[in-house]
Amino acid sequence: MKNVTDSFLSLGYWPSAGSFGFNTDILATNPINLSVVLGVLIFFGKGVLSDLLDNRKQRILKTIRNSEELREGALDQLEKARARLRKVETEADQFRVNGYSEIEREKFNLINSTYKTLEQLENYKNETIHFEQQRAINQVRQRVFQQALQGALGTLNSCLNNELHLRTISTNIGMFGTVKEITD
């Protein structure tokens, strides 16, 4: 390693053929080189750096404007959504109130309808009972009448003989004849 360093140090002692040579004094050459490089960079890079910064500034400003526009749009949409929410809540309250009143009205109508139906059923029941009672009474009357008629016919048949029968018929015919003369 010492040989490599020595070879660079020996370069510094070469006789210069002109004004070109290597200066191995690091402390003296480094600030000069840095100032030259910085000068060149500032001179040529100033325009490029300025353009880059201007472009970056324009993009940032454009992004900020777009963000502000989006924010305004979002605020408008939020306000519209809130207005729609208030409207929907109002309509929901109206539907709820109308629904409750409709339910009460339907309940009242159902109770009235049921009451009327029950009255009609009670009337039908009473009419059916009355009809069945009349039918039962008529059946009993018919049986009593048939039994009385059979009993009377049985009594007449057992009591009447031919002669009595003919006399009864003659008397009845006579009575009809008298009734006919009176009505004429």
C-alpha cells in the first residue's frame, strides 16, 4: 500500500512541461475544486433548478386548487345529503303518523265490522231458533191432529154401524141443502 501512495506522491515532483500538473496538497486543492464545481453547477444548473422548482410549485398549487374544488364539491354534496336526510326523516315521520292513524282507523273499522257481523249472526241464530221452534210446533200439531183423527176414526168405526152411518150421512146432506137454500 505504501508503494501506491509513494507513486502518487512522486507524481507531484515531476517537472511540469507547461502549466498542467497534479497538486497533491489536499487542503489547498479541495476548496478550489469545490468552488469551481459549485460555480459551474450554479451557473448552468440555476435555470434547470429554477424550472424544476417552478414546475413543482405549479403542480403543488394545481393540486391545492383541485383539492379546494373537491372540498367545495364535497361540502355541497354533504349539504345536499343533509337536506335529503331531513326531507326523508320528515316524510318518515309523516308516514309513521299516517300509519298510526291508518292503523287506528282500520282497527276501528274492523271492530265495527266484526260487531255488525256478530249482530247479523245473532239475528240469524235467533231466526233459525224461531224457525226450528215453529217447525217443531207444527210437527207436534200434525202428529196430535193425526192421532186425534185416527182416534176419532177408530171410535166412529167402532161405534157406527151401517144404519147409523146412513142416518148421519142423510142428516149431513140435509144440513147442506138447508145451508145452500139460505145462501141462494
